[in-house]
Amino acid sequence: DAMVIQNPRYQVTQFGKPVTLSCSQTLNHNVMYWYQQKSSQAPKLLFHYYDKDFNNEADTPDNFQSRRPNTSFCFLDIRSPGLGDAAMYLCATSELRGGGETQYFGPGTRLLVL
Amino acid sequence: AQSVTQPDIHITVSEGASLELRCNYSYGATPYLFWYVQSPGQGLQLLLKYFSGDTLVQGIKGFEAEFKRSQSSFNLRKPSVHWSDAAEYFCAVGAGDYKLSFGAGTTVTVRA
């Protein structure tokens, strides 16, 4: 089945230690998104890629970076995680066709910062 | 900019009873509307979506939603709830720029 895969499902890191979360897709979609979701809150968009074009949300901290080396993979890098960065990180994909595209989500990676 | 309001933070319903989750949106043009469900510790799963056409939309797991332009609403319904429907439900609106605006979510608890 075509899907969005996130690894690992759980990630523990230390305060200030860089961490990378990964996302891959078999849907061949041209847009990939990264969301941060804190407990009992809606997902918050951090950034997205349309093909190789990177689009950062205005309020995304500089601490968060992303890479998309090819269509299938996208990475979220947190350069110096703080305690406030502990959250669920969701990857999603969509195929841009002119509006109303459905986003398909992966299972998420829960990040714990010690 | 578009926005979504889900007025109910938490709803408790008995198994077998009907469920209705409210969603109101703000957007100047015809919106693209979605309902997603999130089980604990999981990602978001699409239940249904409305783009155009028939205002009553059928989705997976026995859910349906009705788009009412005059009320700016897109309420989600299920006639008979199962214990496995306990989850968080998010309404979202898209404006055609491949971003979604999510509501704050409604947590559904199902009691036996």
C-alpha cells in the first residue's frame, strides 16, 4: 500500500543535542510537510517543500531545518533541542493539482527531550 | 485568511448512540473541507472531504458530514458510535494554496 512512513516512532534526545527525524513516502507526491503537534493541540505547520522549493512558516524557529534530497524522503533537523520542543512531529504529503489537495499523514514521531 | 472553529473541546457519548461534531469555518470563497481522526499516539487519518457537488459527504468508518454554506458549517455525524471511535477529531479547511488550517480538535470519549 502507498503510504507515508516516519522513523523512528519514538525518539529520545538530550537537551541541546542535534536530532534528525525522517519521513519517506511511496505516494510520489510533490509536496511534503512537517507539522509539530503538542499535547491536545492542533498540528502546527513548520514548513513544506513543493518539489525542491522550501517554504518556511514565518513563526518557525531557526532551530528547525529541513532537507528533501529527493521526492521520496524529507528530514527534519532540530539543531539544539530545548525542553519546549518535546512534541509529536507529523509528516504529510499531497499532490499539488490546483487546490483542495488532500494531505496524507504519517504515524508521527514522538520526540522526548531530556 | 481561513480559520476553523470546533466549539466542543470534549464530547462523551454512549456506545450505540449517535454522534455529531461541530465545525464552523471562515473563508471568503468556496472552501475545501476535511475531517481527520487521530487515535492516541497516531497520525491523522482522513475521514472524508468536501470539494464541491453534493453537500452530504460519505466517509470511512460510517461517518458522514454535511456542508452548509449558509451556516459556514461542516458538521460530522455518525448514527451509532462504536468504542473504537474514541479519538480526537480535527476539522480542517484548505484555501487552494496547499495549506490546511486546523481546528483545535474535539476529543470523543465513548462509554460502555
